[in-house]
Amino acid sequence: MSKKVYTSNGYSTVNVSNTCEQRYQTCQNQLNSQVAELRMQYGIANNMNTQCQADLKSEQTISSMFASDKNKCTSDLSNMTTLHTNVLSENTNLKSQLNEYNIKITDDATCGVNNKICPTGQFCSIYGWCGVADIYKEPTIATQYKQCNNNETPETAPCLIPGTQMQHVVKLTSDSRCGINGRICNKNTFCSSSGWCGVTDEHKKNSDYSQFRECNANESSLNDNCMKLSAQYEPPQITTNSRCGFNNKMCDKGNYCSPSGWCGNTDEHKKINLMSKYRKCNDGENPHLNYCLI
């Protein structure tokens, strides 16, 4: 169908059906373009939704992990609190045990056993008793178990200070005194029964102080009457000749160390004395509560 249409150039004949078809095609193209745009936006929205779901799932996983970690932290905190309590309890027990090794003034006149010392003005005898008679003042292995006077120190005199601990480090003497607080004589010199270093036959006689000398190169503190410089006093060994208390030797189970340093199980051996601790603890005994060693 054709129709005359007035234009700027005058009347023209146009094909009406073609014009409609073009308009239809234009509308169709616009519609297709809009549909494509909507599809693209839908795809983007769908992708975003998928990503959001993935993120949500990831957040839920993380939240679950945090919850698990929180529970673990709570459990760990509880365990640490329990451990802290146990450590405090153990520390209290250790302090209590440590006090057993502190030097203390005797409360029953005994000295030299369980780190008990005589009060100022009294002296400790070889038998482990405090007193003031001349027999108590004789220099023996027990001499140091008395309280230091105001002008004395454990480094310069045979005495000890309450509340401190026994010194167990072996060191060379600086004043020829030996057998007191771990001080020993130089090599090739000997410690006399009165606690002095020298080389005479009197110094070489076997006594309570014989071990307080430095070992020579070919000697051992376990086999010979000597000590190693700057070493700790070595653990007591079971005696092989019934001697106890000297040279770190102790009696085996069932036997006791007499005041004169011999092992046995008579009533005389069982009497509490300076040497009483030089025996191996029997079953059920505790070195903190009984006069014995492990």
C-alpha cells in the first residue's frame, strides 16, 4: 500500500507497509536489547547471590571454628588454672622441704643431726650434744655445729648461722684451718684431728678430718681419703669396712652408725648421735623425718 506524504521536497510516495515493518523491526531490536540487558543483569545478580551464599557458608564455617577455638581456649585456661594451682602447691611443699635443710637452733640439746646447732655460748661435742664443759670445746667434726657470735662468720670460724643453709662446696683453706664448712688442705698436705693443715706424722694420722684435703692426680674422692676442689660433696656410699660417717661412708639397711663411726645394730649403735644419719634409710623411712640417708 502506497501513500502520498508531504515532505520538505514536496509530495512523495511511500510504502506504508515497509515503514511499519521497519518500526516493528526497530521495536523488536530494542526489545531484544532490553532482554539481553536484563539477562546480563540477572546473570550478574545470580553470580552475586552465589557468591553471597558461598561467603555466608564461609562465615558460618569461620564462626564454627571460632566457637571451637573458644571452647579450646576455655579448656586450656581451665587446665592452666589447675596447673598454676598445682605449681603453687608444689612450691609450698618444696619450701617446706627446703626449710628442713635450713640451719636451726636445737630444741633438744642435740647438735649436728638434721642441721641443728647449739645456741651462742655452747659447743657441740663429738657425740652430738650441746654443752659448755671442756670436753664439748675439743675440736672435732662436730665443732662447727654452734651458733656464730657477733664477731664470727662461717668463713672465718667453726660456726653456723641459723636460717641459712649448709655450704656444700669444697674450697681450699685460706688460713690453714680444715674440716670446717668444706675447707680443705692443699695437695700433699693433711688435715689433723684438731682441724689444721700440715705434713707431720701427726697430721697424717687417720681422724675425723682426714678426708679434708685436696685429692692428688692419682686419687679419687670415692676411694681415697680426700676431696675434689670446687666439687659438691659426693653422695654417701655404702661402707665396705664397717666404718661410717667418715669419708662419706654410711651403713647399709638394718645397721646404725655409732658415735665412734662403726656400723652395727646394738642399742649403743642406735643411740642418737652426730653419726646417726650415716645409715641407709630402711623401708618406710624418710630422710626428712628419720636419721638416715637415701
